[in-house]
Amino acid sequence: MRLMTITAFLGLAAAPVAADVDLPKQLAWTAYGTGSAGYNQSVAIGAALQEATGVNLRVLPGKNDIARTEPLRQGKVQFSANGVGGSFMAQEGVFQFGAENWGPQPVRVLAANNGGTVGLAMAVAAEACEKAGKPKCEGFTYADLKGLRVSWVKGAPALNVNNEAYLAYGGLTWDDVERVEFGGFGDSWKGMIDGTTDAAFASTNSGRAYEAASGPRGVFWPPIDPNNTEGLDRMTAIAPFFSPMTAKVGATIDGTDGTPTAGYAYPVLMTYAEQDAELTYNMTKAMHEFFEAYKDKAPGINGWALDKQNFQWVAPYHDGAIRYYKEIGKWSDADQAHNDNLVARQAALMKAWEELKAENPENWEEAWDAKRREALKAGGFAAVF
């Protein structure tokens, strides 16, 4: 791949910042569909790269986790602005990633949006509150979803598990609601507008959520009480990456004191372990050196800031990214130890996968579930899902 050397000078309010970055003239990564927070932020980052460096970033929209991760696996894109599904769940080889044609993936992180102001939550159509006997959604909680319609997106384990986690917080399961299947994230939010579903998952700053909020059915984000330990225990038993927070950016939230909900890192800029370390180093460097150029350009985008990075997350960082963080003095010995443990976890899971393939069991799903738990326990790793 032919590289171009770029020296970009960004004129900031303070002293100018110079950044030497080597990137291809053409870059491609995947994100959720048009209108999603991940897509909107990717486009804004691409515009900043184009203006500062002349690099053209092509963002390919994908309806679900599989659609975003498959082009990366095939080498058709270099990176993905993915979510917890295409990163953590892909690493774990669970849900759709537990199918025989997938398995545990050697995912690696470059950077993540840990804004702390954007929630990732199950929204309810305000109109649906009426069905539950809660006019204007006063006092409506996730427990009130019982008997209502909740979105299920094919090929999107993250969205579905997240919805399951919010149901669990309310003391419910999928058996307590009417599951409505959709082909993609965007479709589930069209359903929120046209009345075919009552609840769907999104980041609070998703363009789809803003669109639905301005529609006739409206949008409501039921509250998460950080002191409800029983509810939170049920929630994190399903999705251990959630934690309570106050969303201050999003549909119906902007300009208010915020809404108590839950969240996690999103989007996560990731790739595979075999991706060229030099390219990954420069992409990571560009994300941070050009941050001021895309800051404030999309709702929630400021969570990409360097001081918001979590180097001890649930998926390991790429060697190229680690090189950059070490250069700027942000990578600690504790971060490295945590990262090494995650890489070892992936290795144990992939080894177990190959062993099971050799055994060729009749009931793959059950066999992999047992084999996966066995491998994690043997390696001293926590078993989730």
C-alpha cells in the first residue's frame, strides 16, 4: 500500500500543534448505519482527516455487528467503529460470533469513545407509556415494559443483549414482552416511528433517536437508579460492561440536567491483531493529534479525547496503538499486564475453538458453550455470558 507522508499544522486557539502522520491516501472503516452516532462521528472524523491531511476516509455502514465485522475480517476495510458486539462479543465467540463460521476473533482496540455524557440505553416510545397506564411517562420504569413490544435486531447480539440487560434491570425477560424482529438497527428505529415496536436500543445521541423524538410517538429514556443494587446486579449479570451514568447529550436530553441511565464505551475503533502495526500506530496518532479538528463536530464525539481513554477495558489494544500511547507517556505497566492477560484470554478461547472443530460435535452450540466455559476456567479467566 503506497503511503503518503503528511505534516499537518492545525491552527488552534493556543500554540499551533504539528503532527507527522503516515497514512494511506484512502482509508476505509465500517460503522453502524447512516444516522447512528457511530456513523455520524466517523463521518466527522473523516472530514477532519480530509481537511488536515488530504486522506479520504470511506465509512461503510453496516446494519448489525456481523455486517460491521465481516468486511474487517475479510480485509476489505482496515478498521471498524464498532460497538461492544463487534469487539467484546466477537473476542468471546458468543451469540452470532459463536456460529461455526465465526468463533473467537483476535480483535484489537486503537481508541474508544468514553464520553461519559452519552448513554447507551433502551428507549421507549412515549406513546407506549400510555399503554402501560403512565400518561406522559410519569413514573414509567423498565418494569412497565411487561406486555409491550421490544425490538430484536437480527445479526446484532450487542443490541439484543443490551435490551435483555435493561429488561433484567426491570425484573423482566424476553418471555415477558413481545419480541419484534428487524433486519437492522435503522429498521428498529423506523419501527419506533411507524408504531411497529415500543422499545429499541441506541446511544442517546443517535440521529435515529433525534428523528424519533421529533416524530408523533416521541421518545422516553426510563431511568436507571444507581442505588438499585439488585436491579444493577441483574443487569450486569447479562451485560458486565454496563455501569450507571448520567446522560447529558441526546434526544430529549440536550439542554436539561441529564437523564440517569447506563452506558459503556461506544464507538470503539478496532481492528484485528494481524493489522499492520505501523498503520495502526499512525491511525491511533491521527485520532488524538487531530482531535481538536473534529471536536464538537457531532453529538458525543468529544468522548474520543485522550484523557477519556480506558486502557484496562475488556478487549486488548493493538501493538501499534500501544506504541503511540507509550511514546506520549500514557501507557503504564499495569495497562500492559492487563493487556497481556486479555491477549492470553483470546489465545485460550481460540485454542479451544480449534480443538472443538477437530472434534466436530453434532450439536455445535451446546458443545461450544461447554468447551468455552471449560477453557476459561482452566486458564483462570472469568466466564461471562
